[in-house]
Amino acid sequence: MVREIVKDPVFLMQKSDAATKEDLAVAQDLLDTLLANRDRCVGLAANMIGVLRRVIVIDDNGSPLVMLNPEFLQTKGVYDTEEGCLSLSGVRKTKRYESVKVRYQNMEFQTRIRTFRGWTAQIIQHEVDHCNGVLI
């Protein structure tokens, strides 16, 4: 189900709890919401649809990818950039890493470890910040 985007910074600054199998419907809603906003969005975190769980969905080079409980194992190559967000107006400066190694669970709750680079790595970092209650 496509959900409305939360724009309340007080809510968005709360840390999210770990996702469980009971949150798979949230992951599906997040995926549906990303696809409905594909023309203006490349990633979403569950708090952006009103759920404080560690679930993100990103555009992985044209294919949607759901990540439950993502965590960084390694980061490399810091750089300065600017980002916007569906939940906030405007664009803000931030620091990101060129490469991130991420451990996460897929929709079957299988653990995956994968390294992402460039634009996809930047999207993941933005959404994990949301999970951590960090707004840029």
C-alpha cells in the first residue's frame, strides 16, 4: 500500500528499532511508496512512512532493493555532497563515503553482505541516517 510521506522532523529524529518478520508488511508498503514516487525519489526509510523500524528501500541501479536492519561494516573515501529529501524541503550539505560495505537481511530474512559504490552507496547512507534519527 502506498503511504503518505511523514514531514515532521521531531518524529523523523527518533531512532528506529530493529525490524522483525512482523515488519514485512511495512517493507512492502515502503517498496510500494518508493515505486509510486520513483519520479522524485531514489530511497525511503520506514520512518518516512510513519514506522520506527530499521527498514529501507533503495533504487539499486534501476531495481528496487529492500534492506532490513542495514548496518555498515566498512566505509571508504569520504567526500562532500548535497542532498535533498522527500521529508524535508531544500537541499543540504553533508559528508558521504564513496564505498560502503553493508550487512542486511532481505525480505526472506536471509543475511546478505554487499559492497556498494557511488550513487547507490550515497542513497543507502542517507536512508540509514533516517533509521538513526539523523536528518541532513
